[in-house]
Amino acid sequence: MREWQADGHRVIITSRDKDLTLRLLDRYQFCHTTLSRARKGIVGLGLEMLIRGRKLLRIVRTEQPAVLIGIGGTFIAPVGKLTGTPVVIFTDTEHARIANTIAFPFASAVCTPTCYEDRIGHKQVTYAGYQELAYLHPQRFTPDPSQLRPFGVSAGERYIVMRLVAWASGHDLGDKGFTDLKSAVERLSRYGRVLVSSESPLPPELACYGVTISPEQIHHLLAFAALYIGESATMASESAILGVPSIFISTSTRGYTNEQERKYGLVYTFSDPKTAQEDGIRLAEELLERESLHQEWQEKRAKMLSEKQDVTQFIVDFIEQRYGK
């Protein structure tokens, strides 16, 4: 958005009150119009879609933008169809079936990583990268050890980041992760301090492990961690891109974490609902025993980066060349 603005384009931002979105937009001083609050369940999402769609339709008819751009595209695609406005969707989540079914038919282009495991047809535009490389490519992000102070850790300290999700997103319905959180935390604590970031309140006996993470600081925390383990595919990918051993515990998988595992050895995915936690914790213990762990992952990261592109630059160039004239 900054680069488009610097190139003379006007960027209109509509936002959704979900997770950390509004806080980040305000933190980076982007003017935006909030159209809806995130709702839970299929009925809630359907109601929100109607409310948000009506408001967005008014904005598009008034402002007449050259293109509508978004991740997922559930809200913008129908409005683009109604107004005849081109719609560009970015996605990397194959099993977001409901969102994809709604958005893809109305899209002008669907941009995916080359590792995306579904074929979309003539609308698909691929790039050599991951969505997380849009903000974690070395051209875009430099880890800063001073940002660790609010968490009470230092760059030289051994700590493990654990992420728990609320399973409330449309593409998370029916998925599961950890089955015995207390056991997982206790076993990992033998190898370093465990910092748990959770979308839902932690049980009282584990509250002392919980950390409140400012969204603009989370990637600094990940960058200096000894290991990441958690239920978030996005954070698993972020950790891998930063050169941190990453263990993804979830009954669903993603094309991007699959590639990061099979091609680069940066991520390990465990998805069997009966054994995922035990298998993941056992591997974490094995990895944390290695003295050369950090160096191994930095070498794997270097190989991955040599074969991937600056995704922000791809986005800027693609939109400007196709719709910015």
C-alpha cells in the first residue's frame, strides 16, 4: 500500500474488526473504514457477508476504483461482479472451500503460490513464494533483539514459542490441534522457557506461560526462538521463513507448509488426530537436543530464499501493470 501510494495511486482501505487487523492498521497509520465485525459460525458469517457487502457496494459505486484486491476475496468478489469492477484475490488455503466457492467464480485473477495444491484454471496467476514472504523477506524485515524486552527474554536466551488458535475461522471448522496442552508445555519446558500465545484463555494452571504479543513485535519474537510449535499454519510458515525449526500440529494441511517440509525441511506437519501431539512433541525434543540446530535451519532458509521472490514486489508490479494504467 505504501509503494502504491508513493507511485501516485490512491488506495482505499476497508477493514474488518477481526483479531489484530484494526490495531495493525492504526499502528501503521493507515486510514481505513471498518465495515463489519467478525462473526462466528456459518450463520454468523453469512449475516456478516450481507452487512459488509451492502456497505462495500456503496463505497465502490461512489469511489469507482480500478480494481478490488483482497486475501480470500469472499466479501469483495460479489461486489466486483455487481459493479463490473475487476477483482484480484490472493489465497494460499486450499481447504477454505466455502470461501473459495463464493469468491473464485467472480474473480478476474486468483494469485497463489506455485506450491498451491489445487488447480483453479485460466484465472490462476502463480508466484514463487509464500504470502508470509510479502512481509518477512529480508528486503522487508530485519529481526531486532531490542523488541524482545516486553516478553522478558533476550536473543541469547533459549525459548520456545507455542501458538494455540481458537478454530473459529471458516476454514478451521472441524479441525483440531493439541489434545493435552499441559503435558506438551511441561515436556517442552525441560528445554527452555515456553511462551504460549493463545487466541483463547489458557487454563489457570498454564496461565503463567501465556504471553500477550503485540502484532508488530511477534516476528521479532519468532526470529530469535529456538523452536516454534503450534496450531497456526501461518505462524509455522513465518517461523520457517525466519529460519526457525517449525512444528505444525493440525488435522488439516496446507500446500505451502507441505512444500516447506518436503522441499526445504523447514517445517514438520503432524495431522493424525490420535498421534499428532505425541509425534510433534517427540520430534521437538529430538531437535532441541541438537547443538547444530540453528545453523542447520539457517542453511535451509538460505536455500529457500534463493529460490523464492520478494512477494510484495510481485504484488506491486502485478497490480500496477494490469490495472494501474
